[in-house]
Amino acid sequence: MITLAEIEAATDALSASDQQQLLLYLAARLQAQGTSLPELPLLPREQRVDWMAEDEAAMRRFRPSS
């Protein structure tokens, strides 16, 4: 059996993109099971701005240019 510590270590070895896919997969599984997702803590403004900028940059890479 795999322990949570082993899963966490394996997750750390994943690329950021793979970690995002894993997060979405787990969230979808929890929702399908009727489990509510935990509330996200409020992040400092500068961290939210950086996070949004990263998301927007990722969207530009995947969205075809007009």
C-alpha cells in the first residue's frame, strides 16, 4: 500500500502542469462523491496577482492567437 507521504513525494516530483492536472482530478473526484471542497484561505494581494498572471500566461500559451 502507498502511504500519503509517498504520494506527497511523488507529487513534488511532478511538473507544475501535471500537479495542476492532479489537483483538478482530485477535486472532480471529491465533487462526484458529494464531498465539499475545503475553503481556500485568503492569500496576500501580491500572491493573488502573481497567481493570476501565471494563469493568464498559461492561457495565452494554450489559446491560439487571433
